[in-house]
Amino acid sequence: MKTVKIIGVPEHFNLPWHLAMEDGAFEDRGIQLEWTDVPEGTGKMTQMLQDGEADMGIILTEGIIKSISQGNSSKIVQGFISSPLLWGIHVDANSSRTSISDLRDDKVAISRMGSGSHLMAYVNAQNQGWDTEKLEFEIINNLDGAIESLTGGSGAYFMWEHFTTKPLVDNGTFKRVGDCPTPWPCFVITASDSFIQDNEGVLKHVLEVINTYTSEFKQIPSIDRTLSNRYEQKLEDIKAWLSKTTWGQEQLSSATVNEVQSRLHDLNLVDEVKSIETFLWK
């Protein structure tokens, strides 16, 4: 058995991995897939890949491209979610703010620097025509930290995946003042260069298994109910999310990589636009 350490967020996007593990689909290929949930998200995961704490990760596209551009010795091996991520923009439920425009001068609560919540705050600010150099951040680590910050009177706003945070909107913890979709496919499968170098055959097997599961995922009987129960989401919310979400089985396109790089460069978040070979496993 070859052990492969893989990391991802504890969210509904990653259920195909868990179903494949529960079915023994990786073990059938001689692979012991060890999954670790990382609730802190992309910033933490890119660091774990860089530090050798993980072999593979399911990571936000813009986060891993920024990290690789800044020296993370990893590659995108394939796309995973080919549809955009819908980022909800949240404030404390008791706040008087009711629209995105009300947030112009407010601090942003983010999980950590380099995270999706950090990078998408820049994208949202640029979309709104705000001066991105004036953005100020408060690091809250994870969703629990965001709840503590916003309900504790910080006055910050917080961006997180729309459907993950919807129960907190429904129960009166947060108020959502708007949404900001990513302008590109949102999640990719990433592996460290050292893992790829030594385990190319294993990597191909991992991708073959997960692609089989994702290509058939929406056709699984009552998958909406399974998702609803596992992730404690309302059935109608899961159905809405499934209708907007597409799993991909192809490598990320060069055009997408360059689009993300260009946007990050415009925002002064990376120093230069680099060659495609820097980012993609061929």
C-alpha cells in the first residue's frame, strides 16, 4: 500500500473523495489515501504542501496560483470544480449595513494571508471600484473565528462560500449583504513537486479514481439528501448549490492560469506573470 496524504476543506465539494474512500476505491489500486480536513482553508493548505505535511490538496485556484508564483514547489495536476465559487459577503446580523457599498471603509475578516477570503476581498474591492491599497485585514483563522469577530463587535465583514455560511445567515448569526463569484473555475487538485517526481504512476491512479466518482456524482440516487444530511444543510439549499456546481476532469487551461495571474498582478498580489509550466503538471 502506498500512503498518500491529502488535504481539503470540510465542505460539500469534497464528498466524492469521501465516497471513494468509503468504497475502498483507492485501496483497490494499492493506495492508502489519508484525508485531513483543513477548516482554515487555502492559506493553511498551501503552507502544508510547502512544508511537506501533505502530498496533495484540493485548493482554491487563485490561492495556489499565488502561492506557486511566490515559490511554493507544487503543481496543479488537474481541475476539480470547473464552475465558479459563490462567495457570500457577511456582516453581523445586527449591523445596520445592508449592501456591499456600505462596506467600503470597513476592515475585512480573513482566515489568513493568501487565503481565498483574503484574495477575493481584493477581487470584490476591484469590482466595486474601491482603492484596494486601503484594504485592512483582521486574521480570524476559520469560520468559528469569524463568528467570534463579527458577533463580538469588530465591525468587519467576512467572505466565505455562500452555502457553507447559509445556516449562519438563517439562524441570525450573520447577515449576507451580497455575493461575489470567482471569475474562474474555483477548485483544483494540487500536488507537491517532490510527490509528483517520485509517484507519477500513483498520482495517475488517484486522478482516475476521483474522475470516475466526480463524473457520475450528480447521478447518484438521492445524492442531494446525502449531502443535506452530512453537511447539515437544508435540502433546497443543496439542490440550489448542485444546480450551480460542476466537477471537472481536465487539466486547468493555460488561459485560466493567465487570467488569474493577470488579475493577481493587477492587484499587486504577485510580482510577475510567469510561464504556464511554472503552474501546470503536464
